[in-house]
Amino acid sequence: MELRKNRIKHKLANGQVATVVSGITHADDIDSFGAIAEANGIDGIWLEGEHGPVDAADLGNLTRACDIWGLSSVVRVNDNHQGLIYRTLDRGAQSIVVPHVNSRAEAENVVRGGKFAPVGARGLYGSRQYHGVADYTERGNDETCLIILIEDIVAHGNLDDILEVDHIDVFFVAPSDFASSMGHIGNHGHPEVQAKIDDSIRRIVAAGRTAGAMTSTADVASYIDKGARFVLTGVAGWLQAGAAEFMSRVRG
């Protein structure tokens, strides 16, 4: 059998924009994946395990549904713990998102948990992806995408060191906690916060690494112009826009 390709990782490697959708993370949402896949160009589903309900028991079916529809599974875990990282990969995730990575040492820990030796120290197991792939432990690293969240002002201060860590695929600048860490809770649009976010993206791109950003229909083009290549959006905005358009037609 052929090792399943990570659509997001390969698009990023080719300099293309990878698009990921969040907000459909419960096991009951699996049937929604088909509609997302039919939206031309969507690459992956963000499965929320830090603030949402996704856990190890759900991941088998959720990641399998992503496989069926040709979508890459992107799972945010709730801690920078090596065992948690590789257990999530063992449950079928193709990409891992680790929150609050604030130092070079913390970024290196993500790599140790997310990559097989000699790059890292991931436990030797391979989930269903392993079956029939004789050289999985040699090639598995090639299809594993590691994403770290730059979401605290301390990470901004340490960013140059963090960017020197190899094998991190995406440095995602997350706005809400960034604002909170700067004393502007609930206001990530504050000029001081936005200036630090923009500076982080600029430095990531200047270092030749891949920047990620939380986006909406209104601002995604501007983030791409700034150099972000991993763009995340939520279904809530789409639902609200669609509902508003529908109701405007109802009311005439």
C-alpha cells in the first residue's frame, strides 16, 4: 500500500496556500466533511482538542472521515507533551497543532514528540496508516506536519530563536491569546496587538519559514499578501453570512 499523502504539507512545500476549516469537530459532524470537501480548494479540517470536545476516542473516526474525503486532518492538542503528540498521530492525525510554544526548547520538544528517530523520539507505532506500508517508520516523518502556535507576547520576543528549529512546518500566529498576553483581552484588533502580529508574520516569512493565520472572508486576502500560506477559517462566519443572505431574501 502507498503511504497516504498529507495534502497540506505538500501544498506548503510547493509554496501554495493551504486552507483549513474549523468549527466541525464533534463526532456527529462527520457527515459535514463531504460538503466541505466539495468546496473547491479546501485542504483540511481543524479538529479541536484544546478548547473543544475531540479526544483520543473520537479521533479514529474523525481522521478516517477526513481520509475518505481527501482532506488532511489537523488536530490541536492541549499540551506540549511528547506522549500526547504522538498518541494523536497514532490515532490517524496527519498534522498536529501545539499551543503556547514560547521558546526554542518548547519548539524542539514538539519535534521530539512528532517525528520518528533519528529526527525525534516518537514512539514506534503508526496507526492504520502503518498497515501495508513496509517502510512507514522511515517515511512517516515526510507526511507529518508540525504546527506551533505563536500566541503569547513572550513568543514574539523569542521568535528569532524559535524560527531556527528545524522540522516545524507552520508558525501560526494566533490572535486572541496574543491580545490577552498584551493586556488587550478580547481586542485582537487593537493597533498594538495587530502591529505585533504583523511583525511576527513578517519575521517568519523573512526567515524563509511558513506563517499561518486565523482569517475570515474579509481579511484572508490581506494575510496572504502579508505572506501567510496556512490560512484557517471557521464555519461560523459562513453560516452567519449565508443565514443573513437567506433572511434578506425572505424579507424581500
